[in-house]
Amino acid sequence: MTDLLLGIALGLAIGGFCRWADLPLPAPPKLVGALLVLAMTLGYLGTGWVVGHAAVALPW
């Protein structure tokens, strides 16, 4: 839960800094690009969940 809150806070901080410094936002400006980022994030989290559960289930 702490990782989730830290990730959200970091994302908001990066977005706020980019807006304040008038830098282009480091994210895709199109819906397809945003969905790609979402899919990569879900894949990363899903793989971590599967690997974590597999490590608990395996005796070695």
C-alpha cells in the first residue's frame, strides 16, 4: 500500500514539476499511448504477483 501511495505521489510530483518548468509532459499524448503505458504497468504488476505466489508455492 505504501508503494502505491509513493508511486502516485512521485507521479504527481513529476507532473507538477514538468508543468512548473514548462517542460513537455513525459507521457504519450494519445489514447493508444496511454493504454500502452497502462498495459505495461498491469503486465509488470501481474508478473510480480504471479512470481510472488509461485515462490510461496514452490518448496525450493
